[in-house]
Amino acid sequence: MLRLQGEMIRGGTSKCWIFDHHDVVATGVDADTLLLAAYNAADPRQIDGVGGASSTTSKAAIVQASAEPGVDVEYAFAQVGIGDERVEWTSNCGNCATAVALYAVHNGLVPITPDTTTVRMLNVNTGARLTGTIPTPGSTAPHEGTAGVPGTAALGVPVLLGFEDPAGTTTGRALPTGRALDTLTGPAGPVEASLIDAGAPAALFEAKAFGLDGTESLTEFAAAVPALTALRREAALAMSLADQGEPVSHAVPKVGVVARSVSYHTTHGTLVAPDEYDLAVRMVSMHAPHPAIGLTSAVALATAAAIPGTLAHRVARQTADGTLRLGTPAGVITAQAVPATNGACPTVLLHRAARRIARAELLVPVLEGRPA
Amino acid sequence: MLRLQGEMIRGGTSKCWIFDHHDVVATGVDADTLLLAAYNAADPRQIDGVGGASSTTSKAAIVQASAEPGVDVEYAFAQVGIGDERVEWTSNCGNCATAVALYAVHNGLVPITPDTTTVRMLNVNTGARLTGTIPTPGSTAPHEGTAGVPGTAALGVPVLLGFEDPAGTTTGRALPTGRALDTLTGPAGPVEASLIDAGAPAALFEAKAFGLDGTESLTEFAAAVPALTALRREAALAMSLADQGEPVSHAVPKVGVVARSVSYHTTHGTLVAPDEYDLAVRMVSMHAPHPAIGLTSAVALATAAAIPGTLAHRVARQTADGTLRLGTPAGVITAQAVPATNGACPTVLLHRAARRIARAELLVPVLEGRPA
């Protein structure tokens, strides 16, 4: 029975276990084997492990101080299987990055500075660079806070999460077609699109092109999903994310609609007034309406809204400091595009929250290098 | 932010957090408030807490050394709400008792003896007395073992769980009607029944009375659930568990069918030969077939099979030492009825397994005596 220190931290609307890279190496077992056993990934209920048996509660990050210039902490994000003995290492997770930042200030991976401490992070899965800024009044790391995020009523330590120079990660440029506005052909004919690559590749449309106003309930928005699914394929081809003969991806690019802010009710029934947010957005997650918005999609929207000529720029309320309050089904998520000084694309900041739930010593059933 | 030590332990097919009563008292907060906050019970996903957001992973036990004669450890079992800020303290949980026994040998709540250590437990919710016997070779508490239980492929420390004098807990006697065999009227007319109160009140029928052989798949057995639901009400009245004017309970008594052992396939496709078990059983859980069998139902069956004249005794293979291997949809669960020397009903032993998953310090968001 191996022993492994870890911390269970809520980052935004995800629950992540964070492990120190050196502790993982010290076990003498590869990370896949260790996580599969610790989470009981083989079991659909993860009954013999620390996993929560759902996609948002079967996550881990393995962190260490970084030797890269300008990076304090690098982390590998792991999506651990549920009833499936596989660990996915191909993506980043903004919620887990929030948790990593809180872990870093609590575990001496960065020097704590007066007032606030910024953790500069490198996601080794994707090469993305992020920052997490946490209030550290009196140079002490906080255990609690009163910051909330849409999707949970729980409160936590405020974490200002920054996606540094997020444009072009996948395709090399913020506007993969070189244009702020394209025309794609959907099931009902030609439709204007803005094709963006920042945080993640995304294809954005105006809600009114689908007879919507961008404040629909999840059920109402579901009617537009088939058309947006067809347009996702057209966008993938236009952005050179896929070739004509390749299988259709339901994950890439992200697709959704934008509109001017008008009053609407969140999924939980809260009334949101037009002046409480700057851009209405309804995104698709795979085959269904997204209950809120993925953080990488929020980055794409904030980037698009800062680029004149895009549909997001056309309908978003422009603010002096680049703040963009996104009206999502779950509530308002605030992003801010901060112009870079070096000609890079704007850094996108998101107001998130994290809370350390537990510090633990895990007993991991590994036998002969395999999950027991 | 309160701090609270706890251990996450798998007991059988449940995941329980175990807390020391003195640690709970030391927080200065009542147990309900503490558990609701620690588990984030308010959230249907329990995203800000240690709960697993399912009935089998949202359980806790609060334990302490006992001053009762013949009792080492007493524990209160808590079923913590999921999207529901309530803690239920009304029932016992055999799987959590298994976890409590392992916790007790690891935390000095009982003296460890050579070869095996027996933990004598009192469930303060119901007054039930249980024992957990754990191998302790060389007087050391084990961290791992190779014992399995149907319902999970995970292995753990073997725990022989004993329900002491389990008869009559609810009604005062093992045979509430005074008879080993009754006749109840179901939707298709009169049907033989054995009405037992041991572990839990249970009404047992012969499978063939419903055109079954007791080895049906969950889907096949579902066809008999409506008739058994109607008979549950008749049994409740006959056992004086309910009065004619009272609302119908779908939980009490347990209902199910028994039959002679014949070969069958488990839900996972494993072939079980007739000589691999002693009694075929299919139980109902609320409105659906139970995927295996509840431990308290297993106690009722083992008790019934030891009483001449009951339907369980009629069809069960009798063994010299009272061992009864129950053929359930999930696989074979072994119970043993051990005659008591003092005239009490037989103690029922079940072969279970437990594994300590993690030792943790929980950070519990309680503000002013309420979950934050």
C-alpha cells in the first residue's frame, strides 16, 4: 500500500486533487498507475478511491516548481477515467489551474508577497501559460474567502485567473482565416461567423441568425443545437482544424451564439438586468447546451469582443478597461481582456474562486506496478 | 474554517468518512451543521465538500470508545443529504459498521490481540450490536488484504461482521406473527409468506409462487415487483408494522423471493454453479430489484433459514455450521447463523471487506454555527 500526500481543492465548479510531482516520483510508480489506483478508475462508482465518479470530480493535477523563465509552477492536468482505466493528459482545465494557484501559495511554491501574490503557471499538457492572483494580506495565504462563481453557491478564496497571450495556441493566430468575419453555410443557408482561436478554437454566431436573443433557457436553446452542430463542422474546415475526409469532431471548435444584453432569468431563476452584463452568450457542449460556459470559451469570447469587426465586438458592450461580463445560463461570469505591451494578444482575466477542502494522506493500492 | 480529522474508508460497497466523537465535540459545532458543511450537502454535486454525491458515498460515522458493558466502540451512523441540507440519523449501515471496525483497530479504540481482533460495536441509532473481527497477525493492524465482496472488484482487509442477537429489533420477536409460515393475499390470490424480524423486518416468498426460479436477471425480476409491492403492504399489516389507515411504506418490511440453488449468471456475466451457493434470493429495494442484497436483509434470510418451517428453511441447503451462501444478482454473499448459548437468536456473521482510502484533515466552512 503506497502512501501519497494530496490536497482536495475545489477550483470554481470542479473538485481536483493536487499532488506534488516529487511525491509522485518518490512512489516509484508511474503517474497513470498511481492515479488509476488512487481513484479506483476501474469502477464506475470509484467506490474504492478518492474520485467522485463524475467528470468534474475525477480530476488531478501534479505540480512542481518550474525552471522555465517567467514560470513559478508547472502542472500536468489529468482527467481520470470513470469505469475506464485510462488517464487523459491532452487538455488543460481552468478550474484546476485555479486550484493549483491556491495550492502553490499554501505550499511554498511561490514567495508570498504583501497584499496579493501572483502564481505564474505553465500547463505542460498544452503549453498554455496562466496566472493566478490571490489576496495575501499581511503576506499570509488565505484559508477562506467570500468569492463565488456561477454554478455553485459555495464560497471561496478569490482567484484572478489569467490566460497569458492565449491567441493562436492551436492554429497559430487569433483569427485563423485572417478575417474577423466569415460566412459559413448552415442547414438554413449562409450565416455570418467569427472564427477565433484564443483559449480554445471557437466559432461564434449571432443569436438572431437562429431566431434567438441569446438569453434562452437550456431547453429553449437546445432547438438550435442541430444547426450549430452542422456549422461546427463547417467552421472546423474553414479554420483548418479538420480536413474534409476526417471524422467529425463534436468537441472542436467550441460553438455558440452571442447577442446584446437584455434582461433574462438564470437557470436558478435569478433575474439578470441588461446593465448587469455586457454580452449574452449560449454555448454548446458536445451535443447539448452548456449549463454555463467553459473557461477556455470565455477566453475566446473576451478575445473576440476586443477585436473590431467580430460578431462579439459588434454586440458586446465595450468597457474602458476591457471588462466583459458574460451572461450565461448559470449566471454572469466576468472576463477582462488586458492589452499586452509586447504585441501579443490580450491576456484574459477571469474572476474565480477556490477552497481547500481537505489535506490527506492517500493509501493507494498498487501491486507490482499495477492497480491492485 | 474549522479543522476536523477524518478517515475515508470503503466498507463493502459503501464509502464512509469516519470521525472521532471527541474531535467532533471539540469543534464546538453540532454534528448536523458540521456534516452538512463538510459534505456540501446543499449542492446536488457536493462540489465543495468531501461527499461523493451518491447515497453510497454520502455516509459518515461518528465513533467513540463505549462505557457500555460488552461494547468497545459505539457509533452514530449519518446519511448525509445530497442537494438537501438534512442528515438522517434513523438507520444503521452494515457497510459502515465494517469501516468502523477497521477504524477502531487502526486508532487504538480496542486492544489488538494476536491473530484476530474482535471489535464489539453498538449502533446508537438503532441499538443494534455488531462485532467486526479482523485478522491482526503478530498483533498488528492490517493496511491491506485480499478479501472481496460482490458489487466491487476492489479488494480489502477481511472483516467478519457479526449481527448479535439480531431478532426482534423492531417488533420484539423473530416471528412477529408467532408463525413460521403465513398466508397473505396478493394481486393473484393467496400466497405463502414467512415474516421475519431480524436485522430488519422482512417478508419472504417462494420464487415459484411468481413463476420464477429465483435466479432471474434484474430486468426479469422487475416483472414481479408490482405484486411484491402489494404484498409488502399486506406483510406490514400482518407484522403490525403499520395500521390500516397509515400511509404505505415502500421501505418496510424488506420483500423478496427465495428458491433452491440452480446455476445462474451474475449481472456481470459470471456463471455460478448450484453447488457454489445455498439459497437463491432476489430482493426488492423500494420500487426496483436490489442489485445484490442489503446486509440487514441478509441477516433476515440467514435467521429465517435457521428456523424450521419458514420458506427459507424449506428451500435452503442446510449446512453443519449454519453457513448460508446467498446467490444474489451481483454474486454470492456468505452469511452464517451461529446459535447463541444464552437462548438469544443466532448471531449472523457476514464476510465483508474494508479498505482505508485516505486519512485527512478536513477544512470545514462553518460560519456562526451554520454551513458557510
